[in-house]
Amino acid sequence: MGLLQKREMTQAQSLYAISGNQTLLIVGLGNPGKEYTGTRHNIGFDVVDTFASQNDFSGWVEKKTLKCLQADGVLGGSKVILIKPTTFMNLSGEAVTAVQQFYRVYNQHMLVVHDELDIPFGEIRTKVGGGTAGHNGLKSLVSQLGEDFGRVRIGIRNSVAERAEATDFVLGSFSKGEQDQLDMVIKETTSILNDYVLSGGTLHVDTRKTIL
């Protein structure tokens, strides 16, 4: 694998444009606990951690009643709330529902960052709505909130995934070769988040970034 070779936007169509001075909610999906740090399923956490650090957001604060860790900031004229659910992955919808209700920020102003087993490692895609591809975090969100929210989908599939149990694979660590490219994957994903926020909450659907 090398450096980023291709950035392709297959559909220059934006959904959910909002005016400035609005509040945006960005959710990183993962599992709490040190034993899950660095696993494929926690790359959503890794991305929002990096995004918060890059943009000098507040430190992460545990919100027990909202079942999440939260960091706040202002970027591009919008208030941005970042959260990492402290539920386990299959209960992520409980945390996101609580946050939405408390801050009155709903699906049209929300972006979810998550791993996706159906996409090869090194590829990042965006979309609004659609199915869950068997992802337990997305299943929980869709069951409680519906499917019409923006998604940044980070590919994790490799040749090992084809012969491994899905649960074992997503809860496993990235290979050495993948770890060498992980910083670039996270960097490119945070650039999508920056574009989303700085455009006032416009998500370009069917954007695809590929690291070769």
C-alpha cells in the first residue's frame, strides 16, 4: 500500500444543507474499555478523537445520563457536538437518542462515523440512509432513530475477513501493514468531517476516497 492515490466524488450532490450558527452532531461508534482500543470496530472512536484534537475541542467529558463521552467546539460558524457512546456497540442507539433529545439535534444534522466490513481497508465512503450491513451499532441506531442520517463508512475488510468469524474479525486489531496506513485513513476521514462542518452541515453523498 502507498500514499493516497485517488479521491473520487461520484455524485456532487449535497443533502441536508443548513445555515450557519446551527448545531451539528458527530457520532463515533465503538466499544468502551481498554480491551477494545485499537480494534477495527473502534475506528469511529479513533476518528472523532483525532478530529477533536485537530480542532482544539474541549476535552472529553463523561455524560452519564446521556450514556456517552462528549467534546464540544465551534467550527465554521457551527456548534459541533462530538460523542462516543459509553454503551456497548449494540446499544449505541440509546446514547444517540438521549443526546438528540437533550440537545434537540436530529438525524438531518447528524453524521455517524463507523467501520464497515463490506468495504475494503483503505477505502472511505459516504452516504445518507440505507441499510446496516449487519453492523450492530447501525442496527441499534436505525431501530431507534430511523435510517435517514449521514454516514462516513471506513472500510476494514481484508483477505483474512473472508475466512474469519465476523465478530472475531471486527474485534481484532489491524494487521501490521494496515497499522502503517491507519494514520492516513484517519487523516482522510477527518478531512471529510472538516468539509462537512465547514460547509455548514452539507454531506456530499457517494464520496469515495481510496488509499492504494
